[in-house]
Amino acid sequence: MDLFANGPQANILPHGGIAIYHGSIFPSEESSRILGDLLTDIPWRHDEVVMFGKHITTARKVAWIADEGVAYAYSGKSRQPAAWTETLLELKTICENRTGAVYNSCLLNLYQDGSEGMGWHSDDERSLAPGSSIAALSLGAERKFSFKHRSTKETVSLILENGSLLDMRGTTQKHWLHQIPKSKRVTEPRISLTFRRMA
């Protein structure tokens, strides 16, 4: 599938959802500067989840940043937010201007290299505003990002460039799973910022 046949603002999903890939929205130098700021300014910690009844500490690091009182519950745990940094507020505004949505929170994932990834999942927590936009901003190493339809099992993949923005909205999380597969070829870190609207 040629994801850019109809221009960078075309829906890359064939049906059942809306995912708009904006490509890189920052110059490479600016993306690298922002990455450096986030690596030092964000209160990173390893995530803890419960899978198949087992308590697991993930290799990747995470941070939950949101408006005061906006918690995030998944995998049986509730995360209380850290305060917005100046850099994150600027990025939130830029993403809001690009997508036309309004966000009150951001889940950040830090992948140190290609040995760290994320398996098939959907961002369909009940606390998310139904059908709202999730703006995924990628900084650092380029990584493959794949969608898989829950029923048909068809897949759509793309490479998330340094400084790129992917806007997922509508029924995307209901009908499609997504993943960041591991890759031995990736040796640099990547930060994923997913701006969200919690109900």
C-alpha cells in the first residue's frame, strides 16, 4: 500500500478508523534538541503492569503528564500525573494546532534502542474521551509502526520519522491494534509522546 498516494494528510487506514500521518513537523536539528530536553527534564521510570496475572516491570521507561487531577488507569494500576514542563506545553499546543483537537494529558514512552518495543495493543481505556484524537509525536530513532485490524487481521505499516506526528481518532482504537516491533538495527533512543483527551 502506498501510504502517500493521496498526500501526507490522507487517511492511511482502509476502513474502520482514521489515522492521519503528518510526517516530520520539525527540522532534524530541532527534533534532536527537543529529544535532549525530554531525556533530562522528564521524571522517567520503568512501567509496572500485570499480564496474565503476573507483575511485570517493563524495559522501557514511561511518564504520565497531565492537568491536575487527571489520572490514568490501565493494567490494574492508576497513575497520578506529573506537572507539565514548558517544553511539553509547547509541544501540546503545536499538536493541537495540527490536529484541531484539545488535549489534557500526555503519556510518554522512552525506548533506549531497538531491543525495546511494544506488542499489539489498542489505546481504548474507558477514561479516554470516546472517539477523541490521540496525537503520537515521535522523536529520535526512526521506528516501524504497524496497525492490525481486529477482525480481518489485515495490516498497515509505516516508518515513524524523527519529529513526525501521527493522529489516530474516531473508531481506530475500537477496530485496530498497533505495535512498535523490536529491531536489532535500531541503536539510538526514541521517545513517543501520545497526547490524549481524558474524559
